Amino acid sequence: MNFVYSPQYRAEIGSHVFPMEKYVMILARLRAEGLADDDNVHLPRRPTDEQLRKIVTPEYLDDLLNCRITRRTYPSELPVKQGIIDMQILCCGGSYLAAQLALKHGMCYHIGGGFHHAFADHAEGFCYLNDVVFSAVMMLEQGMQRVAIIDCDLHQGNGTAKFFEQEKRVFTFSIHQESLYPVKQTSDLDIGLPNDAGDDEYLPRLESALERIFGGFGPDCAIYVAGADPYVLDQLGNLRLTVEGLRQRDGLVIGRAVTSRVPVATVLAGGYAENVEDTVEIHCNTARTMAHYHTT
């Protein structure tokens, strides 16, 4: 089992609902359990400006590199600060490294990433750069013919859907709360759930979608956006998944990838429980599920 993480996944954002401390907390817990150690935790590299231009316009990248407040950066719900931008640039490298390691070893868990609301020409939500898009684009350049993006965050991956709307080699799937941010784009497959949907509604619909993705599209590799925010006690949503339901969700996605012999790279995305320990536990359950399938 391999992990990607950087001590640079930290930035000063002040008092904010985004739990910046979750990254180091997740790694510490996985280390304490013996799942992560110095041998299987890999450091990402910052992408070059040339590589970043594959996913953002030159004007927007110039704003980011110079930390400018413009009409392109202003829509972010995080401060326009260089430390935050640099962290998300590094996360692009992290998600790509996770994909490379997944291709080599079958799976990899990125303790970071999932900034799926960022567009090619502007920021949205808590997202400046879309590491999910970056990873998929780089894999296509590496020779992958079919990439599946399985987005199970509370919010639709609108930036991802928009970027790949004309790209037939990438299958975008999102299962999310419908009556909630963001303004929806069109994925290849969207499941918009009603408020208060819980485990009993969520899991069968996800399982059916996975059949279409793995049985129909037939990806060469997959990126799993494993948001912790469908959780019943999340502050930003109204889905009602339990910790056990989210663990079963992970099992459905990872299990289907393994039985289909499809390498899978997992990224974190959102999670905003009032008690950050809940968010950390949900994300750690994803890692535990991956480790289980990696050793069976």
C-alpha cells in the first residue's frame, strides 16, 4: 500500500470551516496503526508552469503565480494567499504521483487533493487548481486510453465535468446532493440525491453506477474522489450517510476496481464535520479499506 503526502500541505487560512489540520492528523493516525511509514509515504513534486498550462489558461495561471486578486481568483472561498495557492499546485503533483503509483502497484492513497471545483479559467469553492483534472490529463498523455473519475464528494465535481465535457477518453461520474452548491455542470453520469438521503438510498445507486462505469466504459485506470462530507454530521450538507455507510461506499468503489483489475488513485476532497476527528476517521477508513483490498 502506498501513500502520497507532503508536510507542505499546510497553509494559514484563519478561522475557517475548511479543516486544514486534517492532512497531518490523517497521516499521524495511519502511522500509529502501522499502515503508513517512511517506506511507503511518497513526496510529490511541484508541477512545472508548462504542465499547469495544460489545465489552466495562461492568464489565470499568471494570476495564481503572482497571487493577484482578480475576477479569476476572487470567486474562491479561501483567501488569495500564496501559501494556499502553492499548496494546491503541489497537490496537483501529488494526485498525479498517486496515479503513477497506482498504475505500478494497483492502488495509491493521496492524503490530499480533490479540489474538483476549480475551472480552467477561475477558482471556485475552496479550489484554485483542479488536481483531479491534472492527474487525468497527465495520465492521458502517458498513454491511458480510458480514465474514469468517480466523484463521491457531497458536492458535484463541476470543474472536472466542465473540463472533460468533450473528452470521450474520460468518464466523469458524480453522486452528490442535488439542491446544494455548485451550479451543476454535466458529467457523463450524474446522480443528484435529495436532501436527507442516507445509506439505504445512496449505496444501491452507487453500486448501479459502478456497473455502468466498470462494465460499460471499461476504464484503464480510475481516480476516486472520496469526500467525507456526505456524512450525517457534516456542516455543509444535508445527506445522511453514517460512518459505516461511508465505509461501505469505499468498499464498493475500491472492491469493484480491484475485481475489474483497474488501478485506482484516491484523493480526499471535502469533509467539514464539526468534530474534525469524525472527518479524519472517515478518511482513514478509506485508507483502511484500500489496505484491506491491497493485501487480499
